[in-house]
Amino acid sequence: MLSIINRMVKRFFFLTVLLAVTAAAKAQIGDYRNEFAVGFNGGYVFSNIGFTPTVPQSQHTGLTGGLTLRYTSEKYFNSICAVVAEVNYTQLGWKEDIKTPDDEPVINTVTGLAESYQRDMTYLQIPVFARLGWGRERRGLQFFFQAGPQLGIFLNEKTKKNFEYSDINLSSRTSSIIAQDTMSVEHKVDYGIAAGLGLEFSIPHAGHLLLEGRYYYGLGDIYGNSKQDYFARSNISNIVIKMTYLFDLVKSKNTKIK
């Protein structure tokens, strides 16, 4: 069942790549636009790793921010069509939920503290989206949806823990899966699908302010997934809440645009 789902997601991945690449080529079909905007974005990321076998986790939190580019090509019926690309510096990772079978914190017998473990991973993420918007373009509010492929390049990682492995209270844990705690990231390139919904507020001569919620599902794994490897799956997923500010560099001379 997992392999079938993975094949379906990969097909969607290649479909969105095709959609993003060909969106600009279809510019002559509808009401022509030639608008280019640049800006910056920043937000908060809630992430985890989809381990198989399962590792209990709570949400890992981090920051994201970077550069945004947008080219608007046409308005087809009521849909404003654009291609969006970003280059973001993003903090990802996982935070383990170390509990007893009674859902109590696991106390380390040496330190007397509740055991905690967190892995912080930094990525350079490059999403490319096909974007559809509905509403105002120059003054007022617009709702938008965007989806497309995302590439991630691993930069570095850091571990935060409050116990020594020789003193770990493994017998009290619900899960005995701890191999990931001492494994460094093996695959330095990540790829997957991202999609988001948001609102854009435009002010003439001032620019565009966007608020977006986005979900990313990784198709790659951070560790090897062969029969000889420990984990069959170790993909990244995250939810992003971000704001973006864009200002226009090129604007269409079209009196119909409002």
C-alpha cells in the first residue's frame, strides 16, 4: 500500500513540474499580463520526520526566510495565472516525544531530568509554484492557491539532548527506536511537493503583502532506505506559516487591471 501511495505522489510531483514549466508558455490564451515582482518572505515552520519504524515525535519548530520572485502571465477567465519561485533558508528537524507507557515523561536515572532529544537541520529550499489567484491585482484583496515541486539542499545539523547514551533509560520508554539519535543525515538533497493557500493585499505604489499557509511532503529520505538500512522511510514533512512582501519591477499597461 505504501509503495502505491508513493508512486501516486511521484506522478503528482512530475505533473506539477510540468504545470509550473508550461504556465508561462500559455500566456497568450487569456487576458495578457507581463508583470514581474520581487521581494522577501519570512515565517515559522512546524516539521517532523516520517520514520518507518515509527519514532514518537512532537512538532519541531523553526524559522524560514528568503527571496521571492513572481511572474504573472495572464488572466484566464477569472483566474490570475503566475509562476512563483523562492530561495529560502529554513530550519527543520524532529523533536522526540519520550514517554512511558503511562504517557509520563521518562526520567533519566543519572540526571534525574526528563529525557529530551531534538535534531535541528538547516536546508536551502527552492520551491517553484504554479499559482492561481482570484480577486484584485492592483488594489484590494486576492485569494490564491499555489502548488509545485520543491528542492532542498542540506547545509548542516545540530543535536540537542540532556542525557548520555550510556545512561539512557530505555526500559521505561514506550518506543525503543533510538538508532536515529546517532545517525547523521545521509542524503544531502531533498525533494518533494509543496502546496499553499493564502491571501494577498495589494496597495498601489506600495506593493503586495501576502499571508500564506503551506504544506510540504518530502518524496526523498534523509537516510538510506534499502533492505540493509535501518529505516524504510525517513521523509521530511512540514507546515509553514509565512508572510511575503513583493514590489513590482515590471507592470502591464492594461487599463482593465484593477
